[in-house]
Amino acid sequence: MDNKQYVCPKCGNQSYTQDQFQATGGTFAKLTNIQNKRFITISCERCGYTELYKAQTSSGMNVLDFLMNS
């Protein structure tokens, strides 16, 4: 949300929090518990409405995640 003013589409509030989470995608990733999908979340501080934005993941992070979950 850099350089843009956030306005919640539900309540019109202009303050938000940003976070992220990772999830698995595809059969192989689910079987090996590799979290190869990353998302950025933007949540309205007033009503809690949350939007998800797909983020890029690096191969190095996928390998590290695989090794740590083995």
C-alpha cells in the first residue's frame, strides 16, 4: 500500500494494518508441507475487512521451508 491512501471499501475508514501469511499449493507441496504461496493482507482497523494480495516467493525460501519441515 505504498504511496497510496487506503480507503476501506466497506466502511470508508482510512487506517489499516498490513500482515502476511504463507500457504501450501498443489499436491506435492501439501504432501511435503512446503508453504510455497505467500500473501499480503491489508485489514481495516475499524471493521476488520481484509483483502489478500498474492506476493512473490523465492526458491531459496521454499527450499529452506522444505528443510525445516523435514
